[in-house]
Amino acid sequence: MNPAPSTASANAPPQSRPIRFVTNHEGPYAKRRRINSACLTCRRKKTRCSGEKPVCGTCKQNKHQCAGYGGDDTSPTEVSKDGKKVARRESTTATTPALQIKQEATSQPSRPQFPHTSSTASHTSDYSTSRRLHRPHEENDAGLTLSTRNRMPYFRYFGPTAIMPGFKQMVVKVRGKQHSTGHTASDQIPVYDTSSMSPSPLITHLCKTFFTHLGCNFPFLQKDRFMRDLEEKQVDAILVDTVCALAARFSTNPLLTGAPEGAKDEKETAKVHASEYGQAFAHRAKSAIPDTFSCPNVAVVQAAVLLAYDEFGANRDSGLWMYLGIAIRMAQDLGMQTLQGIKYEGREGPTPKSVKTEPSSTRNPTQVITEAPRKESTDPEEEELRAVERERLDTFWSIFFLDRVVSSGTGRPVTLRDRDIEISFPSLNDVDPASGWPLPFPALIRIVHLYGRVTDVLNSIKDRSDITSDLRSQLDTLEFHLTEIYQNLSPKLHFNALNFQHYVKLNQGTNFLLLHCWFHTCIVLLHQPTLLKTFEGNSQPLSTNSRDLSMSSAKTVADILSFTDLIDAKTGAGNPFTSQPIYIAACAFLKETALHSASSHPCSRPSSPSSESDRAKQSSKREQAQAAKHTLLASAANQNYQCCYRALQSLETYWAGVKYILTVLDQKAKGVGDPLLYTREEMESALEVPRPEPSFTSPGWRRKLSWGTYLTAQNIDVDALKVSAAIRKGARTPIPPGSPLSHSQGKLFFLGELGKY
């Protein structure tokens, strides 16, 4: 049995408490009475208990379910996630021996524990810890509520091809020092180690889930080889953790979701976003990353790539940029872009620097470098070495893909420059060994490589004067090369119902989808280069059919999304960066809707003399017919926009980083010309009120927080105009002119409307 709490507290040395500065607003200080023990809820939340019985005032004020006092109850209880009282694990007979040992050894009896699961552990004992696995998320990563200050505004730079160009303020969740408890959820998840025991069933389940939903995005991880090495304990633990972190969002295992046993409806699952299911694995991998800086290896590079995806999935877009940067630096440190040390692979075929896309370059098919099929060897040692080299090269090309995509999404120059890459592209002749069908990944890399060059051209457009004849010539040349690549692909890689269904069966559907979405997105932007950043006045189309070609490709993206939803919805959710093509198509439809809506209202004519009445009537009929046509086209464009919006909502179910894209689209649809990148709820939970102008000293973690910190829940639970008035009334610092909280009517309208949903 555990020692009595009173005995433990009597023997424990006195702990020094941090100095706590409290403002009394020039009133008398209230004398705080001492209490003998805190309620169980306040102990678990680590908050100061007021001591009232049977329900303490602290729980009542914070709207928590008070679990009572341990000394008063014959069977101690604690509060589950749904607010009901459940028996604590110490008093249950289903407790595993490993858990009992941990509880006896720990100095915090009420702290939830999660035993390291082995292959012999029962499902019942695993399930009994499922809800406790999520409790650290509640404590350290509290959900977004009006009474929680857990976000910080800061400014980021976005270029012309970004989701929202300019110096834009974001509001992101932060983990300050006040949230660190010395123990995290990483202490309570299964560990992949070098022991002789088989991996935990949870880890094995997540690795299989990874290859079902995400594997084709990361060709450097081959399922058969990875699962064999996983069982033999040959995989780096940091890579296993990142695989589990990504895969968890697609899992329905109650150990991760906290759902009641046998629950079939998603509504019965715990109120945790799917992107949070694997955060304990991600936190553990992140804590291990710095230790590898002095001696990186390929497995750590792969883990950094997976963490970059996970950061975007957790709505931390800057984290995506940072972990991608780590992966790029490590890859360069290991020389993964060079031919040094490569004996068999990556030496034949075109390289990025061999692709000439200058307008002066000849459009001669003879410059296309032929690609030999991948060679197989009968020598086991040589084949093993080839497999190792392929894994190294595929890792680099996965980084290359992410570098191009993220650079375009943020409107910044690419980091991996073409002239520095010596290895050849993945061969277009690579096929799936089981079916013999060509793999979509090599073709996707070719398309994204050209898109990177398109991005470099578009990011050079700072003003309407930059759209010159030379720029149009560059765009024409890029379109020629893009079309040439697509036409030279195998017919099996062209989009149609049969091909798509076949690639879905091969678990290659996500890459097949990405290939076509990015191709058509390139076409959209090549013919509407200022689509994402509108300048004053209307820019002239590049050619007479530019608009038609652009809208045709946007319509194809919408059709692909509709078809994907019918065939296999989760294929569209397999990669979060389908969000960029979808967003660009949605912007094209919004622009088309506005254009046709403005043309759907015929101008009224003054009354005409009788001699001209016939001609006036005929002209009026023609105008009405044109107006009806524009109304029909506006309605069709709006339907396509709604299709794109629903696809983004589906993506956001698994990848929380899509949320800010939806936020921008919501405002653009309402006519807001300069959208915010954060929602009203995010603004209200910020440690500081977001400001309209860049402040290069913010966030200042060591300086005193501004008046935004001290807004109360009562002041915030009103509409945006009342929030603005409340801030003005109590602020020591005046609100800067142009603040989104003061008189930006379009944004206030958006924030007010958003509160209704």
C-alpha cells in the first residue's frame, strides 16, 4: 500500500514557493486563510484550492467538476474528461503490476500513469489507461477557451505566392514555462527500445496505419522492410516516434482517442482534435532532436521531415518551416544532394540544373535526357547497397518536395537551389513492383520542380509594372515545359476514373492526386500570375484565352476533388499540402463569381422615342440574356468554390494547419480585401491583443505583458465592438489607429459573423 498522504507530507522537506506578485488595484489586501488539504481536482490541475466543502470555490469559479477531498471519501475519486467522477486507478482490481510499481514509487499518487505496453499486455489493461493518456494534454495544452491565455501574436513575412501575402500577424498556441511540470505525456506512452521484447501493439498498429494512409508521401520508408526492421528492433527510436505521431491522427484506437469501448460514432470520441492524438510521440521525438545535432544521420533527417508535417498538422506553421530547415541543413551536412559516396543510384537521367527553362532556350525535344529503367541485381550485397542508396536519395527528394511546396506557400525563395543538386531526378520509369504500374512520385517531383521556378518568377512581381513582356515570355516558356512533361507521362498516370481507382488500391492515391492538383495549379497561376495578390486596378490578361485556360484548370481541380470524395475521401486527406492547390482554385472561383455577379445586373435605360423603341427592346433583351448567362456562370463558380471549401474542411479534420487557410477564405468570400490570419477565438485567447502594425520586439517573453493579458472572460464574452470598447476603457496603452479591434469594419464584420458558427 502507498503511505498515507499525511505521513508523506510530514516527512517531505519544505519546498520554497516562488514569489507571486499580485495587484490589488489600490484596495486593501485580503487575508488568505490557510487550508489543510486541497480537493483532488485542484491537486491534479495544480491550482490553489480555496478549501470550501463539499465543492471548493476554485473549481466553481473555473467551472471544473470538483472531485471532493481524498481524506473525506472512502473510495477516492477523480474527474474524467466528460466531467463524471470515476474510481481512481489505485482502488481498481484491473490495475497492472507495472502500474502499481510506478504508483508506489512516485511522489504524486494522483498523477496519471501509462505503462510501457508489451506484446503480452491485455487489451483491457491497455484500454483502462486510454483516458489517462489524454490528461496531460488537458493540463499542458489546454483547449481554446475564453478563460485560457495560451496564444501569442507575432508577425511573419509572406511573399506574393503565399496564402495571404504581406507582413501578416498570426496568433499561435505557445507552451510557456508556466506549463512545464517536469513530466509530460511522453512519460506515459509505449517506448520503442532495444530490448528483446516485441514492440508495443500500439506502436505496431500505428506503423501499419502510417503505411495505409501516409506511406506514399515518404518513399524512403518501404512498408515490408520497415515493419521487418521494426520487429527486429533495427529502427531508430526517434523515427518510430515520428511515424507514430503522424499516423495517430488516422487511428481510431481508444488508447489515443479516449473513446468509450465499442464506440462507433465519431461523436462519442473524446473532444480532442485528431491532430492531437499523437502529440505525446511528437513531443518525445522533438526532445531528442537537439541531441542529434552533433552527429546527424539519415534516420534523424527523416524524423525531422515527419516532424515538419506534424507541426503543420498541429497548426504550427512556423514549426513546419523550422523543422524543414533542420532537415535541409542535416541533408546538406550529410551531402545527400551530391554524388559523393553514391555507387549505383542517382547517376543516370536529368538533374534539376540540367532543365533549361529560360525563354532563349531552344524548344527542342533532343534536350530531353533519356532515362534508363532502374537496374536490379542478383547479388544480395549489391541489392542491399542499392536499397540503402535509394532510401538516401528518396529522403532527399521528399525534402525537396517539401522545400518547394512550403516556399511557394510562404512566398519565399527556395532553400535547395537547383545548381547545387548533383543527383538525378527519380526515374519516370520506376514502377510498383507488385502491379508494374508507374509510380506517381517521380512525376510529382518533376511538376513540383517546375512549380518552384514558377514561384520564383511570381515572387518577383511586386507591382503591376513588373508584368512586362519579358515576364510573359518566361511564363510562356514555363508553361511549354510543364505541358511537355505531362504529355510525356505514361497514359496510366493521366487522370481518369480507372487510373485513380487503381492507384487508390495500391495506396498511391494521394501522390496521384497531388500530381494532378499541382499540375493544374501551375496552369492557373501561369495565366493569372496576380491571382493571390491583387494590385490596384485590373491587370491585363496575358493572352486572349488566358482566363479561359486558367478557369478550365481550376474547374478540373474541383472535379478531381468531387471524384476523390466519391471514391475514397481519406485519399484526399493523406497529404496536408493538397491544401495549397485547393486554395488557389478556390481563389480563382471567388474572382470568377465576383466578375459574373457584377455583370449579371443589366443597366436600366431611359425611355426612348417611339422610332427607337424597337431597337431599345431588342438591345434590352440581349442584355437580359447576357445577364442570365452571367448569373448562371456565377452560380456555377460558386458551386465549385463550395466544393473546394468542403475539401479544405475535410483536410482540417486531420491537419489543423489548414484552419488559417479556411479563415482567410471566409473573409475573402465576405469581401474583406486584407484578411486576418486568425479567428476571433484565437484573438480572445491571446496573451496580448493582436496589433495591426509589425512590432519587432514582440513577443517579448521577458518584458511585462501588455494590458491584453489582463482582460477577463467577462469582458471578452461580447462582440468585437464591445471588446474594443472594453480595451479602451481599461487600457493604459492606447489602441493604435487602424487596429482590427477599432475601426476595420470588414474584419469586425468577419469576427462578428464568425462568432455565430
